[in-house]
Amino acid sequence: MSTETIITKSDYLAFLESPRHLWAIKNAVPQLPYDPLALHQMEDGKRAERLAYDYLVDLVKTRPGCRLLYQQNFEDGPYHTRIDFLIHDTLSNTYDLIEAKSSTGLDKAKHLPDLAFQLAILQKHLEVSRCYVLHLNKDYRRDGELELDKLFILADVTDDVKNTTLDVILDRAQALCVAQLENPTEAEHCYNPRQCPYPGICHPNLPDDSIYNIAYLRANKKRELLDLGVRDINDVPDDFPLNAKQRRIVDCAKNGHIHVEHDELARLFETFEYPLWFLDYESCISAIPLFDGHQPQQQVLFQYSLHKITQPGADLEHFEFLSFTPGNPYPHLMESLRHHLGETGTIFAWHKSFESSRNKELAQLFPDHAAFMDSVETRLFDLEDIPKEHIYYHPGFKGRSSIKVVLPTLIPELSYNELPINQGSKASVAWWRMNAGEMEETERVKTQQDLLDYCHLDTLAMVKLFEFFQNVLHSGESGKTS
């Protein structure tokens, strides 16, 4: 590699994420495509940055002798950075360094190294007085036009950044060395292959049933296994220290056994009350609050699917709502949900923390319906708990409990694969584009149906999985997989 290698701030942050990720970037290794929602959030971050610029323009007007500098480039040998914002005090000839973030708070683990990398370069050229993170105010609620002075918070992190700078100077030198390596195997890989953008570099020839399928296994434990030469879960030693759930994942993988806790499953089913409801929400996050009552980085709820079983043996009923016209989807969604969702019976969700958060937001936005939404919350049961807590665990889950994993393992005739929209991230971005008026009529009509089909399958999947677990309870199923 050329001796003219440079390390940008983005390169340095990739190095902190995983040294091999930096090597891959510097050697032009193609990364896996970004998730659609991740791309949306990048664009959303740019929208927030443009508003941050407007906020700082107004702020500088209140400071005599100050001027705002935007997107300035600086170098220190091989280390390069572009600064979001500088406020130059021309009277003292000092500068405030400002990094704009679309987060709703200060994340020291991420934000301090980011700013310290910039400061290490910048202080070679200018006298830096203060360092700030400009982030969104989580307590701000929109009421009419955006109020930028309330939307943003300027957090002074000067002392923390200066205390971090020496470590960054040492780390960036290591990053430069990694970037110049001929062979990536000399650099440390990441320990999360499911999220890795360069699996061919970090995890070449990884077994399908690898040690990374052991849920909640800490990085130090992964290193211990790798030091033992163990990558395949079937090779994990019987005496390797794991907690009970982790050991069960390993044992089920080795033996091909299904684990069922019949007593606990029976106890759960005794608590369920008819009518049974199966509820799924779809939403899209927005850094900037779009509608009155909304906060920064709030999920915008635009769709739900609801299946109902009135009593044992009754026909399955289905209700749904989708907002497909520009504007605030909440009033019509709340009206529809209140009309269709009854006041009694167990409500099932999958990974219910998401539905719970949306229920609380609905209660805040619609005080007249707060009591009803509170009752919805008390009736909510997380069907994911059954595989997640290993009340029913199948080795095909590979340590996971996502409905996208559990459904095809237990009910292979139902699949998301054939759906044009088959992930929540795709649904979010499709609605965003539709709500923003970015679709022609033909595409809009097709997208509406694709969204309805996707959300419908989410709740139908829960119904079928509920029936599956119910059959397990009645049949006393256990033993090896077929």
C-alpha cells in the first residue's frame, strides 16, 4: 500500500469499530449493502444538520465579533478531518469546535473519540477554546413551527474531549499501521458477524452453526473459544463456562434436540383470555419531529394489523389500517384502533417493547384515549418470550428469537421471502416515500398493497405460532428434530 495513506475521521471510527473494517475500507473491499432504514437515517441526519446550521447562524448573531465556519478541512500529516462547525471569536482569535449529532443525547463512548480526533488535528492550526456536541433535545415537543432554540442542545464536553485526545493520538497511529498492512489477518476482526459489513474479511468460511449463535456471549468469551480453535458451535467443550441458556443453545445444536418446558408453557396458556388479539405496528423513525406533539427521533406510527380469535374454534377475523396520504397518520389510526380493538382479552405482540412504546406515545398524544391505551398495555403479552426464554427452543433458531427466524423454522409453509416488502426497514422507507409524495400513482397503489401484505403476515404468523405452541402443549412434544 502507498506510504501516502491517510486516515480520516470516518476511517478512525471504523478502526474503533473493528481494525479489519478499516483495512477493508482502505483496500476498497466492497461492503454489504446498507439496510434501507440505515440509508434513510443517514439522510435524516443530513436534514437535522441543515437545521443545526440554521440554529448556529442565529446563535452567532447574538455573539459580537463571532462568525460561523462550516465544513472546514484540516490536516495533521496523514490525519485528515472535516469539521462540522467552528465558531470563530475574532476578538480573541479563538475557536469553538462543534460536532452536530442527530441523537437525542450525549453518547460519550461514541462522541468523545469523534471530537478528540478532530481536536488533535485542529489544535495544530488554531487555538480551540471549547468543544461541543450539538444534539437534539429529547424533551422538546413540537407545537406548530419548529423552534430551533428548543430543538437543539449545545453540550459542553471540553474537559472530556481534552482528556481523551492523548488516547486518540496513540490509537490513530495504530489505525495508520492497520491501514498499511498487506494481510488483514494481522488485524483484529469484529465479533458480530450478523452486523458485519465485511464478513468475507472478518469471518471467512464461518460455519453456519458458529459460536456466534450463542446468545449474549461476551467478546472475551468469544476470544477464548477462538483461541481454543473453536468456531463451530458443535466443537464447544462441554466444560466451557456458559450460563444455562447458552449451554442449552450449544447442547441443542449438538444433539438436535428440542427443549420444551411443558409446565411453564401450561402456566402461560392458563393466563391467556379470549378474545385473543394479535397486534403488529409499523412505523418510521424521524430525527426531526414531523407533527405536533412529536419529539425528536420519534417513531411515526403509520400502520397496524390486528387478528382476532373470539373463542376457541372461532373463525379468524382480521382488521387493518394504513395511512397512505401525506400528513399526520395518528388521528385516523387512533380512531381505527379504538374501533376495532376490544377492551377485553389478551393482546399478543412479538417483541412487545416496540408495541409498548407506541402505546405509550398514543396515550400521550390522545389523552382522551389514555385509559384505553393503558389497558391495552396491561393486556399485552410478548409471544417472543416463548422462544426467547427457551420455554420452547428449537436448534433451528440458532440462538435467536426473531419472528423471521422462528416462523420458517416451525411453519416452513409460511414465508416472508416472496413478499416485495419483507422487512420492517423496507416498510418504513416505503411509507416515508409514499407520505412524502415521492411516488407515482402506479407505484403508490402497489406499495399500499405490499405494506398491507407484509403487516398482515406479521400477525398471521403470530396466530400460527400461537397455535403451534398450543399443539405442543396438548401433544407433549419433545425430543429430536426431524
